[in-house]
Amino acid sequence: MTINTSLLSLIGNTPMLKINAFDTGVCELFVKLESHNPGGSIKDRVGLAIIEAAEKSGELQPGGTIIEATAGNTGIGLALVAAIKGYKIILVIPDKMSREKILHLEGLGAEIVLTRSDVPEGHPEYYQDLARKILAETPGSFLANQFSNPANPMIHRTTTGPEIWAQMGGELDAVVAGVGSGGTITGMAEFFREKDPSIQMVVADPEGSIVADAVLKGSFSYEGGSWLVEGVGEDFIPDNLNVALLHDAEVVSDKEAFQTLQVLIKEEGILGGSSTGTLVAGAVKWCQKQTSPKRVVTFICDTGNKYLSKAFNKSWLLDNQLIDTTSAGDLTDLVNCRADNGDMISVTRTDTLMTAYKRMRSSDISQIPVIDDGELVGVLDEEDLLFNVSKSKEAFHRMVEEFMVTDLDILPADASEEALMEILAQGKVAIIYKDNRFIGFVTKVDLINHYRTKISQD
């Protein structure tokens, strides 16, 4: 067995897997597990290629600063290589980025500049425009510029494409990929055009992005679309995307993408990131349209470990209407975590304040129900905690029942929104009961999200 002397030598040569959890019609579907790269995504290849090309050209000097606008994974790839090679790195990131990615980047030593994800090119807070501004203000800096840097498609032309060709033994009919910077699909398309021009290059594009229209219609219009998946989809055509090399496209909604992730983890054991959901869903839709057998490859672009607080968080999925639910037509529709379904974090009256504090902090909640034998007996909130432990640190080791509130503001599920507002306006949480059962809490944030959902549906 070979012992590697640098983590960078482990980038690439990722495994291929045939998957069976989806109805792909007459086609066979294979996934290349790019999540096996050291940084957890296909973008490790790009990060290494861009930095090594800049070193070779002299654009990046020892002690220099790398700057990039990124939705995350290219940032992680660049930050990983920068950490090992000793460069400083500044990353401009749109605010829809998952918290896990930001923590990963900070752990690698990257400086993070968070900006808006809802503004178009030309706006001062648009992530690429802001990155160029920082470049102009930072001596000795280099803009990685994944959207235009030729090292991006080059690395896929010279590594990703040849690896797929070898793993499939040359028996390949289509490759389905997403478009973020355009480098992955363009580089592979250039390689496969030389090997076998009949191989179809298919884009899986989020609903709201303009890339699918550019491929299918040869033109596009952008009307301010937005999507929740990270890393794929664009509101412009990147310089690195050669649309002329692409043959087909499938549009995938956020809901389809996130539901596909649930199937992957539950039936294939694959923990994929949000863009993976788009690619696999797009590949399945394309396969189902085929009338003759085809061997199709797509990607597990990155690991779902970077999206646990979103793609694998039931509350977040519910908040964003990505899970099918049945409306009850009452206040239970506003309850984010249902106690009667076992979704709520709780304590018992004999647990300590320390136990309550740890559960509240780990779940990022400001109040916790006290439940004994299935019945709600009290509520403990962060103000109760703060007031009591500030008076005596020993309070952490005393039982919850000494500090919990038992005079509860209970609302029946059929109460009006006006009654709910009256409780919330007092700075309290509303406690919802239905058929004499404790259902859960409704907070101000829950009501705000309810109004946001109604607006998006209108």
C-alpha cells in the first residue's frame, strides 16, 4: 500500500457507484463520488488547479492573498490548498450558504465576507462585484476567478473526464452535471467530444436559473429567480461555460432536489449535498424520458455533512415548504416542532438546569417544554435560566421544577390569529393544545414565517 505525503495527492480518482433506488426506466444510473475528495467536494480539483496555475504563471507569489467569490465548495477547495501551502485567503460568500460550510472555511483559516444572495450582477453587494472591490484594495492579492479561469475546465478535461471514461470502460451514453462556474461540464464536454461525440452532455438546472433555457432555447431572460440549493444554477452565463458543447437540460425544483437527498440517504446510504439532489433528480428525469437503454453518469458533488442544518433538518425543510404536509387550517399549522409527533426537545422536572441549558444550546432554542409522562407541566426559557444562574452558579445543578414557569399561556388550536398576536406581543411564546393534547409552541418567528409563506404562495 502507498503512503501519501500530502493531502493534496488524494484529490481526484474518486470512486464510481451504480445506484438502484430510483426508477430510471431503460437506463442505468451511476454516480461519481466526488464527496470522497479531502475537502468533501468536486471543487477540490478546481482549488488545486487554480492555485498551481497561478503559482506557475507568477500571479500568486509566496505570502500572497487569494480572493474569490464562491457559493462555498470552491472556497473550501481553495482554502484547503491555501492552508497547506501557506497563503492567506479572503472569500466573499452569499448569505444563503449553510452554516456548516462557513464553519469549515473558518476552521481552514479563511476570512469570510458575507454578502447578499438576492441581488443581481452590478449591485455593490453582488458577491462577484464585491470580490473585485476587495481585490483592488488588497496589495499582493490574486483573484481565483473560477468563472473565467481556464484552469477550471482544464482540470476536468484532464482528470474528471478521463477518470469517468476509464471507470465506465468507454461504455457511456450521457453525463449529467450542474452549472455553477461552468468549468466542470465544459471541461468534460471537451474531453468526451474527442473520445466519443455521441455522448450527451446534460445540464441539471435549478428552477429559477437561466442555464437550462440557454441550452434548450439558445436564449434566456432573467427575472430575479431564486433557489435554495447551493453551488449550481446561475443568473448569467459564465465565461467558462461553453453552451455549444451541451445537448440537453432538465429543470429541477428545490422540492425535487431535497426530496431526492432523502431517498439517497435512506435507500443508498449516500449523504449528499444540496446540489447533489439537483443532479441526481435531473439525471433520473432525463433517464425516464429515454426510449432506448443508456448508461448515464452524474455526481455526488459534495458531502451532506455541510448541509445538516438545512437539507437534513426537518424544521428547515418545513419552513421552506420542501416537505409535503396536510394543512389543518388552524394554529397547529404554525407549530414548527410537534410535541405530539416526538419532534420537540424537552426536559423533565427532575432534570438539572445544566441539562436544560445544554439541550437548548445544542438545538438553538430559547425555551424548552418540561414534560412528565407525556404531559406538559411547565416551560423554562433562557430568561429564567439567566436570572437564576446569575444569582448562583450552583443553580446549574438544581432541578428544573424549581425554576420552570407553570402559569402557561395556553391557546386552543382553533383560536384566532388575533388571540395569538396578543400573546406574542407580550414577549411570550404561545402554547398550542388540540383535543387536550400539547401540540407545541408558536413563536414570533413562526408567525413571521407563516406570513412569508402566504406571500410566496400569492
